[in-house]
Amino acid sequence: MRTGKELIQASKQFAGENPLRSWVEVLLTMLLAGVLLTFISMDRIPLFFRILLSICGGLTYMRMFVIYHDYQHRAILQKSAVAEWLMTALGIYLLAPETIWRRTHEHHHNNNSKLTIAGIGSYPTVSKQRFLSLTKMEKRIYLINRHPATILLGYFTLFTYWLNLKSFIQSPSKHIDSLISLLLHWGLGYLTWYFLGIEGLILVWWLPFFLAFGMGSYVFYSQHNFPGAKFRENQDWSYDNAALASTSYMKMNPIMQWFTADIGYHHVHHLNSRIPFYRLKEAMKSMPELKNVTTTSWNPIEMWKCFRLKVWDPEREEMITLRQL
């Protein structure tokens, strides 16, 4: 079995994109989102079907976000000026403007599974000893950041507050696009309410974003915080080991695989983020080193097991719960 640079080098054969395929995936997803929003806004359609369409809209936003995330990783459409403008606008629309998203997410990839209380680009994780040394307030903030409600309410906590409001307040000149994103988002929400009423506001605007960001936040959390995940201090850390030992393969049915743009193959993505999302499955099938990894899923029991994990215990070599602590 290959490891280290040899393994990373072997993954590069899957990093080439098909520009036509990339454009088809982008435009198909945006077209679907537009069609769904159009039908959701039609009040002559029965409410039950509009709710179903609104849920599908949220799933489509999640797919749209993963594709945007792939572009920011320079995996697709890097030679297109049109794509640059489109993705910049898409990032603002999805409350993930480029200046804050690319910087924090690249930090996450370069420090995946390292113990940290800062949580830049990820959820904070510290060792048992470090947690016990924190003040009461520091412990409270740490646990709030890892709380299930904080994760599932990602629309408010991660996207509205952390990616936009906090980043703009801390550095207004650097993150003016965060302010633009917030103003545009809430401005369009107001217009939706003005023209379509409260029902339209909920179904056309709020519910799709709430679902997309809540589910997306959980996917991101669970693929790095699961039973069996390994965390390391800086001196013991390696990039390939972090991808395979600290990142899960999230099993999904074909429909959810499509709506999440194959982000479930997360360990493959962390091994080489330049692999386009539509080639992640191919890479996993072709490389035996990528097949024997820990899995997660949407199973409620497994979700609860992930949520319960709070700190890293170096003696047990595993994440533990507050009760175990």
C-alpha cells in the first residue's frame, strides 16, 4: 500500500477535469434551482407539493455549494473568465464569499485533524488535558461551538454569523464582500416577502437555505468528527494520514450522492482537492488505499454518536464524550 508522497502522486491522474462536463454540471444545477424556485412561488400549486419542492430546492442549493467549493479548490473551470464572475456571484448568493471561504477552507485542508481551539475553517477540537485547563467561559464557548444545535442551525451560526457578520466586523476592508452578501441575502428575502407574502418567504427563500446550510454543516462536521477519527499535534501530523485516518467516507444512496455532488467521498477529496467532484468515485474505485476507511451516514443513531464526541483523549487514542471525560 502506498503512503505519503507516493500516494498523493498516484491521485494526480484523476485531477484533470472535463471542461464540458464541468459546465454541464454547473448549468444543470443552476437551471434546476431556478425551475424549482419558480414552481415554489406559484401559490396555485397545492401547499404540500410546494413544501416538497422547497425541500428539493434546499438539496439543490447544497449541490450548488459543493460545486462552488470545487471551483474554489481550483478543481474545475479555472481558465474561464465567465466562470470566475459566475462563481464570485454564486459565493455571495450562497453566503460564502470568496475572500473568507477560500482562506478558511484552505486552512482547514492544510490542518485537517490537528488539535486546535481556534477552529479556523473547522470545528474546534482539543485534547482532554487542554480542555480541563480551560476556564469555565472557554469551556462553555468550546462546547457551544460543537453543540448539535450550533451545527444544525448552520444557516445562522456558520453562514450568517461566522462567515459574514464576524469576518466583516473583524476586518471590514478585507471582507467587504461579506457585507454585500448579507445585504443582498436579506434584501432578496425582504423582496420575496413583499411580493409573495410570509408563505412565499418561508417556502421560496428561508426553508431552502435553512436545509442546505444545516445539512451541509452536519456533513462537514461528521466527516471529521466521528467514532474512530484520529487527531494529532503538529509534530505527529501528516497530510495523507489526515485524509485517510481523520476523514470519513459518507455512504449515501444515489439520489443523495447527486444532491451532495459526491462530497461523501470526502477522504478522497482531502487526499487531493484538485480532483473534480465527478471523478472522486472513480479515484476511490481505482486506488485500493482509499477503500478501507471509516464510514458515516445519515442514520440518526450514527448522527447522534458523532454529535456526542467532544474532546480527544490521547491515552485512549479516540474522541470521547463529556460523560467519559
